[in-house]
Amino acid sequence: MAGTPVNIQSTEGMPPLRLISISARAGEVFSNQEKALHWLRSPNPSLNGLTPLEAATTDTGYQEVEDI
């Protein structure tokens, strides 16, 4: 369902609202929970090999994830 946050476990060091925000955005972009989860958990060359979830634990990384 588009616009529904994907179901992921909390990531250590990431504020809960940030986790909700990026999971919801990934759900909107992919319109598929499995694809969104795969993207969130996969290393991304645009994030220097970090996963979007790893990168989003910092303010700068969060902004980079939002910009992708």
C-alpha cells in the first residue's frame, strides 16, 4: 500500500521519528514493502557503501538518504 511505512525494527542510534520518516518515504517511492525493505537494508554506492538505515543515523547521512 503506497504511503504505508515499511515494517522494520528500530535501528540503534537512530531517533524513532527519523526511522518512521525514512521507512514511510521508502514505502511511498517503491509502493512495495519488500522492495522498500530491500533498498533500506542494501549497501548504496551513493552513501559510500552504507545502507540507507546505517547512513540515516547521522544528520548528514539522513539528509543524503532523503536526497537519493
